[in-house]
Amino acid sequence: MLEAQSNTDHSAKFDATDLDRRLSFGNIGPEDRACIDEIKDDVLERLDEHVEAFFSHLARHEEAQGLLRRSDVMEDARKLEREHIIAMVSGRYGHSYFEQRFRLGEIYNRAQVDIALFMGAFHNQMGSIGWRIMARYPKDSDKAFRHLFAFKKVAFFDLGILVDAMMTAREQTIVRQQEAIRELSTPALQVRDRLLILPIIGLLDSFRAKQLTDGLLQAIRSHRAKVVVMDLTGVATVDSKVANHLIQTVAAARLMGAIVIVTGLSAEVAQSLVTLGVDLRGLNTIGDLQGGIEEAERLLGPPPSRGERHLSVVG
Amino acid sequence: MPVPVLKQGDVLIASIQSALTDRDLLQLKDELAEKVGQFRSSGVIIDVTALDVMDSFATRTLRGLAAATKLRGAETVIVGIQPDVAMALVELGLTLEGVETALDLEEGLETLRAAVDAHRHGG
């Protein structure tokens, strides 16, 4: 949960120290700012052309069609690209600059633009601007390169922010998906007094195995379970890490006074566990779910009526 | 804070109410081993519901306690281990082997009764 929160709050990630740090990473000094200031008007003169260089590159690729077809998003993106180039040559790389770049990165990420494709388009745009800079100093290649290089520094500094923005957005997606999986994860079903069934379906990784353990231990407490049948029929593979986790779960459930019966280990899973040399002595396994429930019934005995149970405790 | 030990029929119930120092634990161990003989108890229940932390010393002492009362003729059941505590213990490799566990006090009494019955029928 904590991770999810820190990810959504990207402004916290870009405080003043981070700004300074990034600027020093980019090695952008006062002389670079002076160079940028000198070429500013030339760049702005053909602003639309530079913006177009970016989107025309995207348009040449199938992967970006999703973005280009959405006119509302495109309008936003064009506007932000324009603002961005203006901001790039303004020489002021403050908090609002960051925010602006971050928003743009999020738009591209939502439109699922490939990072490599984005880089290509970005570079195409830088090329368009670069030609203008070179054309300004036709006789003096040294000067031309110095100005171009100053501009390039800003461009790379910029790319750093954008890639971070896209990565952050992707991390958020992963966190959201994990939450979704957690919600979909294994329910513990009570089939009779003191008996829980835990059907596990799909891929078991360490993360899900941990979820499962937490959920099961809570369920044992809330349902006052004595026997738990853990059915692995729907699990295709189990690695040694997950197997150890299952063993730990069984041991933890025992500490809470519950017996865990594992059922439905497929032939492949059984073989691979033996091959891995996982010590399964602590596991109480039975072939299928039906057998598991029968065993549970045997352990629990016939369901007592309230009165009987009360008497037996007192006596 | 020492742990109060209650006598209920032929069962002794020790209900731990707060985190215990090592000395309290050892004292509890001695007291129970003593009282099991004194009251001719057939079972001991240690309720740890209130504990949200159990360390290796505590688990080792409880294991020792269970073994000692067993030698004096009484089964020990530890009841009320919390989910988080259970997981933490297992991750530390402290699985309380050889000690009976149960969900709560009621369940613990049930377990003891079953164990005593089995013992009588067996003997």
C-alpha cells in the first residue's frame, strides 16, 4: 500500500533537491543557458515545424496509431509539445517545467507509445531544431556545435524526466494490476462448521503465496476453522520457493490449531517437487478434493448440536 | 508482571495478558510444573491471545514447559496464537514441534478433553 501511495504522488519525487541534482547530472551551466538564449528566436520562428517533426515520425509507425486516432488526446499532446519547446529555450528549468514534462510522459504512456518509438520521434524533433541552429552559424562550425551541444544537453536532461515519467506511470499500472490480482485472489470457503476450503487456481508466485497465507490465517481465526483443505488442482507449476512457502503456511496454521490437508497436486507438480528435493514431510496430502473433504469430515467427526458441545466443554 | 494461573476442574489455565520478561516466563514455567503436581491436573492451557510478539526465548521456554508438564502427567496446549505471530514464528523456524496448539480457549479445552479420553481408553 505504501508503495502505491508513493508512486501516485510524483510531485514528491521532484522536489527542489531533485531539480538541482538533475540539472547537475545534465551538466547545464550558465554558458549553456547563454547559448540557448542566443538561438531562442530562431527555434521559435519555426515552432510548428518542430512540433510536426515529432508527430510525423510517430505517424509513420503502426504502434502509435492508437494515440494519433484520439483527437482529444492529440490536441492536448500537441499543445504540450509546443509549450515544451518554448520552455526548453526559455532557460528556466523549474518545477513547472518538470510538471509539464511529467504530464506529457503520462499522456504517451497512457496511449501506450513504445519508449523506443518515443525516443525516435523525440530525436527527430531535436534534429529539426538542430538544423535551424546549424543554419544560424553557416561559417563557424565551432560556434554552431557549441550551441547545438548546449541545446542537446537540455534535450537529454529532458529525456531523463520523460523516461522517468513513463516508467513511473508503468510502475503504477503494475501496482494497480497487483491490487486487482490480490482482490481476485483465493477466497476461503466455509463448507461446514470448522471446515474451510481454499481452492487455488492459476499461477502461484511468491507474492500471491504470501497473500494467500495472510488471507488463510485470518480466515482460520474469523471462521474458527479446525481443518483447512487446500486444493491445488488448478495450479500448473510450483517452484521450490512457493513450495516452501506452502509448507510454512501449513506450519503457521498448525500453530493456530488448524490442520491443513493439501489436495490435487498434479503428477507434474508432484514430480517436480520431488526432483527439487523439497521436504514435504510436514504436508498432509490427499489425492483429490473429494478425498480431502472426506478426511476432513473424519477429523471433525459428526457435526455436534449446540447442547452437546456445551456439555462436553463443561464436563 | 507475573501470569495468573487459574484452576478450572482438572485443567490449569495461564492467561498471558501482556508482553513477558524472560524472568516472568521462567517463573511461569516453574509455577506450572509445580502446580500440575499439586492439583493433580491432567491438562494445562496457555493462552497467548494477547501477545503480538513471540521471540525465540519465549517459544523455547514454552516448549520446555510443555515437555516438563508432560513428564508430570499433564498435556499442555498453547491457544490463541495470532496470525501474524504464527507466520513470524514459522519464518524464524520456530514451529513449536511436539506442542499441541489450538485456536482459542474453548478449542483448547476440547483438545485436552480428547487427549485425556484417548489416554484413558488407551490405558
